Amino acid sequence: MQTTSFQQALSLARAGAKPDVAWLVPLLACADADAPELYRTADTVRAAAIGDGVYLRGLIEFSNICRKDCAYCGLRRDNRGAERYRLTPDQIVECTREAESLGYGTVVLQSGEDPWFTAERMADIIRRIKAETKVAITLSIGERPEADYRLWREAGADRYLLRIETTDPAIFAAIHPDDDLEERKQCLYTLKKLGYQLGSGVMAGLPGQTPEILSRDVIWLHELGAEMIGVGPFIPHPATPLKAAKGGTVEQTLRLVAVLRLVFPHAHIPATTAMGSLDPKGREKALMAGANIVMPNVTPTTVRPQYEIYPGKICTGDDARHCRGCIGHRIEAIGRTVASGPGHVVRKK
């Protein structure tokens, strides 16, 4: 691989070059002294491509029951210490109404892979939300057969988020012991075929991950045509096999956010809660490095702390109205505005 300097790599990114390991690595692994310029460049690209509005997505974590045993996740099947819960369909719809009353144009229905929520049960929830509200619906409920995805799309689901986490076969196998990388990729191809606004993403700082591996993740997401890209730091959970592993950092994740904005000028990129959990200003830093989405939580506070994918999660005790006011002030404090409407992806013709 030919050596590319940071400045050469940044020039290629500004020019809209096709993503390539040769110039992605110098940006992902840039020196601390160069990072502010990377973030400013990404923020400039964001402002020119999609403006200063930050879209708010109301997050509803409706079940922490999961059939999978992922090695990094506190919701994993074999975590016997987890206190499990499952919202009823009526509770999910009520949370959606609350999200709409707070001005959110989109709700994100997220859960572990809970078998109780059959294809038809989920379809009925989607139909009720569409009949009773005007919000867009993002689903983030894992791997399912094509028939399920098709039914939910027909019922009115707008978007689907299925994070690949890593495209490296060895790392994927280590963190997903009961899963298959090619099957997960096929789910994403199916979702794209069905016309969902397509979301995926990766974790920064996974054990064994290198800038070269991360650059290949970015290239694969570009080839996939991802329209929403969620990234966050790996945070070890004490009830998982990776409890002693070194976690990812805010800085690693900010570099990844910035690089993704340069590669995907028009994509939706969230400033994740995990960033705010590691750094009190983590979400603001991500917004200033190219992100344009924040997902305030509208899950009932009675169960919200139990949705513990990673430890130390913020805002578990704050009611939804408080979260709305807080994040609005934070967005305005950095010179951005809260955008209105569902914030659908703008697709090139």
C-alpha cells in the first residue's frame, strides 16, 4: 500500500474520491494534532450537504429479551443476572404518542431479538402507529426472514437499522459466537431490496480491530449504499466474555464519525448515547465532527435502566420530557438547530 500523508488523504476526501484503504487509514489513525482539522472538514461537508438541522429520533427500547449470545452485549441470552422486561403493544403505541407530542418526527423501535414479537405482532404494532400518529418508523430488531421484513415494510415501516458491527470475519466470529457474517450481510441486502431506508454501522475499538480493518468496514458500507450509519465506542460489559477487554475511546469514534461524513455527505449519522456515556460532551463533539442525529430516550423510566447493552448509560432516570428539553438546549448551545419533520433520507435519482 502506497503511503499517503494526512494532508493528501484529506485532500482526496474533500475531492470526493472513492473510499480506499490507502487514504482512509491516515484519517482514521491521524495524530491528535491533526484531528481538529479532520473534524472541521467533516463538519463543513455536513453543513454544505444537509444543513445545520439536527433530527431527533424518539428511542423506544421495548424489550431486553434476546435469543442471541453476543460476547459484548449485556442483553446476551446467557446473562442470567439481567432483569428482563417486555413492553406490551399498547405500551409501545403509547410511547410513540408521547414521542410525537414532544415533536419527534421519527420513533426508533429497538429491542433484543425477542421471539415473542412475531412478524404479525410487529406488523400490527406498526399498523397501529401509522393509523394513530404521523411519525416515521425505524425498526432495529435484528435478523429476521425476508418474509418478516416484507410484511413490516408493507405495514408501514420506513427504515431498518441492522449494525454489521464489523466486516472482519475473525472479529465477527469472536463477538457473535452464534451468528454468521454472510447471513447478516444478506439481511442487509434484503432490506435494501425491499426499499427500506437502510441503516447499519460498526463499533470503534473492538478487540483486534485496526485502522485497516475499520477502513474496510467503511468501504463495505459504501458498497452497500448505507443511508444511516450508527457508530459508537465498544464499552465492555462486566457480565460478558469481553468484560476485561480494553474499550474503545471517544477519540477513535470521533475520527470514524468524521471519516464517515466525508465518505457519505448525505447520510444520517447519529451522535450516539454511548458517546455521551463516555464523555459528558461526547454527543456535542460528534455533532461537531459531522453527525446530524440524536436519539433521546422515550422508554418508560421504570424499565429503561434494564436495557443495558453496556454499563454507565446516561439518562436512564430522566423522563422523556426532560430529555427533550435537555438535548434541545445542548444542540442550540453549539450553534445548531433542532430540525422538524421525519428527516427522510434524500436519495439521488
